[in-house]
Amino acid sequence: MQINGIHHVTAISGPARRNLDFYGRVLGLRLVKKTVNFDDPGTYHLYYGDVAGAPGTILTFFPWEHAAPGRLGVGETQETVFRVPEGAIGYWAHRFIEHAVPHDVPVKRFGESVLAFRDPDGMRLALVGLPGIEREAAWDGGDVPAENAIRGFHSVSLLLEDAAPTAAILGDVLGFKEIGREDTLIRYRAEGAALRIAGLGTIVDLRVAGGFLPARQGAGSVHHVAFRAADDAAQEDMVRRLAENHGIRATEQRDRNYFRSVYFREPGRVLFEIATDAPGFAVDEPAATLGQALKLPAGLEAQRARIEALLPELG
């Protein structure tokens, strides 16, 4: 059975230690995998998520020590949004003041309370307060009490010159359907999510902003958004529809150890990935100790000593 929605979001950051301090300590996310960028093994690839690293909760980073700042523009993810219990918005506003996190006043968006903020690299993030999700399990191994903890993704918003071509891919290939419009936002929800409106990563918002400068990737930029495929067969079917119905060819499948991926540029120029749910993050270490040891793919294991010498201490 196909399960539609966001699998993970991958972004670029500055220093790794600062990134870990913000996402692990200030936001209270669990570091579920400490590995390296398979294409640039001299830098980390850090994965944050819930207690199990479930699809729909994973925010990952390529932290480059001296990365130049990115510039937000069309063809990029504008905002990455997390879910928190409805009553926790006040807690988070106070926490952001305590930790000097730049943030806006809460606003209503599609009837939900939204608290926007930025990380140390200027990445645009937000929290959405949702009723009923306080009953969901939450990671309580950090500084944030479980009753206020983040519970995976709510949505991403994409900044586009024209929404229609991207909407066609969301609908036909990735399993989303338009459910509403508000100001310059067009909201899409993963099909099959009608009875789980607050489900993990089931929302994509398209923001039309004609005439803006194109995005420039750098620290604070989202590199790509990954969407879920239940297994290889589901992924293959999505790739086939992408080519046959839209004339877009994805890359060959790449094994990322914890999921298998294909990539493509959607018509609005945002880099999309389709990632399998399997095998998950417990494939190479026990669930109880996720994120504690540096994990390398088999092809890089012989270079462990050299790689470890290049990587900065995380403390």
C-alpha cells in the first residue's frame, strides 16, 4: 500500500557543533544518525527526528564549517514546518526568547496557530499547534518536556514563479490533492490523509511569487525535499509516471543505507527526492543508541581513520 507524504527534508548549515546544539538542545530533536555526506565524506550528514527516526519526522543537514549564506528565492523551499501540541505554542514562544532565537509573533494560517522562527543560519522554520497530537509518543531524551515536544513535520512551503506545473507533479506522481487557498498560498494534502489531517508530513503549500530573484543555495537553504515511497515497486511506479506523463526523468536509484532514493528537478526548479520507507535507521545500530556512533557506508569503512580525522568534534 502506498503511503504518501514527506519522507525527509535536507538542508545546508554552517558549523556542525552549532547545528547540533540548536536542533538537539534548543529544539529537542533526537539525533538519530551521525554519518557523512556519501558524496563528500569529509563533512557530516546529521539526521534529526523522533524517537525512532520515522519517515515524516526527519530533518537532515550537510554542515559545512565555512558555508556562505544562501539567498531565498523562487525555486526553493521557503519554510519547513513542524507539528507541536496546540497548547505548546506559548511554551515555545518563551523558549525562543530564553535562547535568543529570532521569531515572529504567532499568526493564524488555514485556521491553525503558526509560530515562525529562524535557526542560526537563517533557515526559515515554523511550529504549528495542532489539537489531539499531545497523545502521540514524543522524544523526551532532551531538554524539552514531552508534553511540548515537536512531533514530526506538518508541511513545507515552496516558493514558485508558477504553481500549476509543480501542482501537476504533486497530484499525479506524489499523491497530493489541493484542499484550500489562502492569500498567496495553495495548500495540498497527501491523499489518504483525510482522516488524519494532523498526520506526519502530509501538507505541501505552494506560494506563488512571480518576479522574485532565483534562489541561491548556501547555509540556511533547503537542499531538497524527499517524498515517501512505501517500497521499491512504489518508487518505480512514481518514476514511470513522472517520465510518461510529465517528460521528467529521475536519476538512477541510489542506496543511502537507510532508504533508497531517486532525484529530479520538478518544473519549478525545486530538487525533489523519492525515498523508500525501508530499511530505516535501526539497520546498522540498535534503536536505543541511534545517533551515538559515527556510521559509515561499507564502501567508506576502510577510510574511517582518515574521515574521522577530517570531521570536527561535536562535543
